[in-house]
Amino acid sequence: MQTNGEVAKQSSSNEKLPNTGKTATSTMEQSDNRNAVRRESYIELDNFKIRWSRAVRGDKCWVDPFHNQQPAKPK
């Protein structure tokens, strides 16, 4: 598999964890796998938020296009 860039390096760590698409032999094992995947997802989200905040602070030219946008009205 060919990998490019930082995203590919970080996503390769996910290959070590089971994913929710695999079948488990028991309900307990399935629950443990899902908890591990969920926990790893939260960790990755926190890391992404930190990287995003640093990138925004470092890029003085970037403007949030959604900053002044009104929330969508429900239909």
C-alpha cells in the first residue's frame, strides 16, 4: 500500500485496532472491540482539534467562511 503525507501516517495506526465491521465470536468480545474503536476515535478527534487550532493560529491569512453564517432553519 502506498502512503502519502501526514494523514496516511496517522491513519496507519488504526490498522492495529479492530473495527466495528468485523464479526466477533462473543458479545463480550464484540463490546470490547467497539469500546476500543470508540475510545481511539475520541482520541483521534481530540488530536485533530488540537492540530486544527494550531494551524488556524499559525495561518494569519485564513478566514473562517462559516463564522457569521446563521444556522439553517428546520423545514
